[in-house]
Amino acid sequence: MRYEKTREESGTRRRCRLWCLAVISVVLAGCSFTTTAYRYADRIILWKFDHYFDLNRDQRHDLAQRLAPLLDRHRHEALPQYEIFLREIGQRVERGLTGSDIDWAYATYDRLRTDLFERVVADSGVFLASIDAGQVRTFESALQKDNAKAARLIQISAPERLKERAQTTLELAKDWLGRLTKEQQAQIREWSLTLPDVEPMWVAYQQQRRQELVTLLHQPRTPEQIVRELRSMFVYHDQTAPQSYQNAVRQMRENAKIMALAIDQRMTPDQRRHAVSKLQHLIDQVHDLQAG
């Protein structure tokens, strides 16, 4: 699979997957939401922390103790909200989407994202206040590697990057709608090419937030100070992000809304049933996860 598909999948994971925001280092790196990953979330998160900070024994034990109740609360309190959200999306897709439906989906996603950050920010502050100078350097080195990898992915020319994204969008549409006509394929590819090229700005924004976190960790800090900064960076990010980035996000959302409505209007009855069935499968997965 070509690099752009990996990058687009990573971007989708960062924006749309739910539990992976449970740790700040994982937020910065991105991860996926699957039933298997969720069931082993505690192990995956600990592994990620160890990768970024080289945990000592006490830290590993403390994180394990904190993760158990955090994930348990998330399973019983947050997953039902996600299930309701997905069911509502399924009902709206089944009857045909409107512009207000897309606006509602954006607003609900933003609310659920904020809720998720609020669930983890206090424990994140306690942990980040405990790391020593050597672990800060380990974290900084790991982020530098992540930044270098991301920078390499956007060195390709913009036309080629947009072409690759269009192919990824087409494959995603096939997955959710089933078989597409040649006319639909051509239209979806053309619509995707008109979406703004925000990947370079997204990478720059991620690098900025990572550097802000590293700078914070290099300073004397208390859990309370870290929590305030984390809320500023990740809970109220729409208030603290550069204006150019906020404008790009709004433009992308508006253009994606237009594209989603255009695709919806051209869906066949079979394709609509296929999409609703895919959503129901996801709903069933989220529901099953609530049982533990």
C-alpha cells in the first residue's frame, strides 16, 4: 500500500477514533480503534508510554493502577454515548443526509472529543509531572523521529499528494457503499481533488503542539500546571490553535460537507443499504465492548 493511504488512515484515526486519545503521547502519535485494540487498551497504552518515556517500575505500576478505573469508566459511560451517536448517524443516512445532519455530526464529534480529553487530563498531568530529565529527553527524541517521518511524507508535490488522497477517498467510498458505477468513481475522484490540501498545515500544527509539550516538560512543573496547559492545548485547542489552522479546518469541513451531500444524493438504494449495514456492524462492535 502506498504511503498516502497510510497517512490518510493515520489522519482519520486521529480525528475519528475514540479511545486512543486516552493518553497524551498517543494522541500526538495517533492510533486505531478496533475491538481487539480496545480490549487490550491497557497493554497498548502502557507499551506506548514505555516507548515514549522508558518507564521505570514504579511508573509502570502507577499507570496500570490508573488505567484500570479510567478504562472501566470509559467503557460504561462513554461507549454508550458513541453507540447512540452511531445509531443516530445510521438513521440519518437511511433517510438521506441534509446539511444540518453534517453540522450535527461535527458538533457531536467535537463534544465527545472534549469529553474524552477531560476524562484523562488529570491523570495525564500527574504522570507527566513525575517524569525526570532523562525521560523528557527520551520523549523529545521519539517525537523528533515522528516529526521527521511526517515531514518526509509531505515532501511529495501537492498534485501527487492530492491524487493519492483521491484514490484513498475512492477506496473508502467503495468500502462503505459497495460497488460504484464508473460515473460515481469519476465524480468522487473529482470531488476529492477539490478538497483543500491541508496535510502540510496539519503536520506543522502537530509539530507545534509537540514542541509546546516538550517545552513544558523541560520546565519545573506541578500536576496542576500541566493540567492547565494540556487543557489549553488539547481541550480548548480551537481557542489556542493558530488562526490559519482554524481557517483550514473550517474550510476542509465545509468542503467535505458539500462532498458528502453530493455523494449521498447519488447513492443507489443498494448502496444506502450497504452503508447502513456497515454502520450497524460498527454499532454492534461498540455495543459488545460495553460488556467488557
